[in-house]
Amino acid sequence: MLSRYILQNWTLILIAVAFVISLKTSGQQNREWKKRMYLLIGCVVALSAVVFTEFYLAEHGRYITERTILMAVRYSATPLIVAMVLYTLPGRMKWFVFIPAILLAVLNIISIFTGVVFGLTEEGVLRRGPLGYLPFIVAGLYGVCLIAVLYLQSNRLYTELFPIAFLALAFASGLIFPFLFGPDFAQMFCPTILISLYVYNVFSMHQMSKKDPLTGTLNRLAFYDDSETSPENITALVTIDMNGLKRINDSQGHAAGDEALITLADCFRSAMSRMQSIYRIGGDEFIILCRDTAEKEAAALVERIREKVAETKYRCSIGWCCRGNGKKTVSEMQKESDRRMYAEKAKYYADSHIDRRRRG
């Protein structure tokens, strides 16, 4: 039985080992994220063993009770694994993201005795109960939430959207193919999920060299590269500087300052459109490059940023500049935008009666 499992799941085992090795040898991800990913890999491999055992028993006799219990585990584990992916990849989810999966697991346990979700006939044939499609619905909703969160936290660049699209395709196939190809696809679900996560991780590691590890925005290196790539398409530029970061660090600690930067970065991202990219180029300094963006659209972007920041307890100063008919270079637009931003910052500290040298 063990040799047959290894033979049927050899691809899965190799991917799992390669995944663990890549995590062990990578210094780019933090320790907590790696722990979650190790647990996720272990759960996927364990689910593959459950699926194999269930099908093995089906081939060698009825074993109705044993198979029903294994089905309860399988129907519970699938949404739980997708919830773990949602909990792990974005990195900012709270534990209560598991509540729907836990409630579904309770229903599956009840279904062992009642058949409310699934059951087996005396001949060992699957019979769906009144809630038979609920595991697929819950897993699907988790998948949609995952893709949406990853998209919203991205910088809307094609290099980031491609792996997200790949992940979406993998999860969609895991939900749709069972209805197209029958229960046999259950044995392919685990390799599908693990391969998609491994590929997504490889893409992510390639992108990390251009990302700010704290806020998830692009970094200074990416700004220099992107500003030199088709600079004629950069039609507007926005510079942003947080007000009062030093005061927060001194009075509340650097963790509070980090939280402030993360919150503001989320505000900037949510205000941007697809042709706009956000970069953290210094401690509390951000730049947004706008490609093929009209002056009216750039002004609207600045207003959206102001509105979203106003909903938080933090403040920032903003400057912006468009290329205009003068055909300014990116460097010239940045200087003009910086000038406006620092003028706004000086006004903020003057109106607040704050000594910027001591409290900025």
C-alpha cells in the first residue's frame, strides 16, 4: 500500500521536497511566513494520503464506515487548505478567516451520521445530501477572496498579475474539474494546489528584490529601473511624505511607526489605477509613477489619496507634477513635485505649531 502511494504521488512528493528546500535556503521570507507555509505543505501531503486511502478502500471492498469518515476529512480539508493559503500568502489575515472552514468541518462530521452533506449507499456509491455542494461553495469563496486580496495588495504590474492569474486558474480547475471528470480528479487536487503554490512562490521570490519588505510597495531600485523604462510614457508623478513619523517612533515605538507606513501604503494602493505604480524610496517617502495618465486623472488620484488618508489617524504631504506641453523629464517632474510636497509639509507643521526638528 505504501509503495503504491509513493508511486502514485511521486510528483507531489518531489514538489513538496523541492518546496521545503527552497524555503529553507531562502533568506527573503520571514520566519512566521515560512512556518505557515511548512504547515500548509504538510497538510496538502496529509490530504493526499487521505484521498489515496479512501480510493484504496473503495477498490478492496465496501468499507462504508471507514470511507465515510475519510470523505468527511477530505471534504473538510479542501476548504481548510484554501483558507490556509489565504491566511499565509497575503500575510495579514487573522485567525478568524478559518471560521467558515471550521463550521463546514462540523457539518461534515454530522454528515457521517445524517448524510446532510454527503453519504455512501450500501453499494458504496457517493450520494450528495441537501448541502452536498457546500464544500465546493466555501472553497470557491475562499479562492475568490484570496485572488481579490492578492490583487488589491499588488502594485498592478503585469509581472505581479501573471502569478496571481496562474493561482486563480489552478484553484478554478480544482473546483470545476471534479464536475467535468468525476471523482478521479480528487487524486489530482493535491498536486495541482502544491504545484501552483510552488510556482507562485518562485514568481514571488523573483519579485522580492524589487519590493519593499515592510509595505509591499516597490522599492527604490525598482523606481530607478522603471523610470528609465519607456520614460516617454510617464506623464505624471506624485511624491508623498508622511507627517509625524519620528514623533510616532519616539512616543509609541518603531512597531507603531511601521504600522503607520503599512496603513498609508494600503491607502495609496487602493487609490491607484492599473497604469500607476507606487514605490517606497526612503523611510517615509513614496513616489507614484503614472503612465499614459492625463492631468485630470492625476489630479483625481491625488484627491482619492487625500480622502483615503483622511479616514486614518495619520497625515501626509503630497506633491504632484504632470509632463505637460513642456515635455519635462522624470527627474524634472520629481523636482517640481518635491517642491510642492515640501511646501505643503512646511504649512502642515506651521499650522500645527510643531517644531519639525524635534517632533517631525
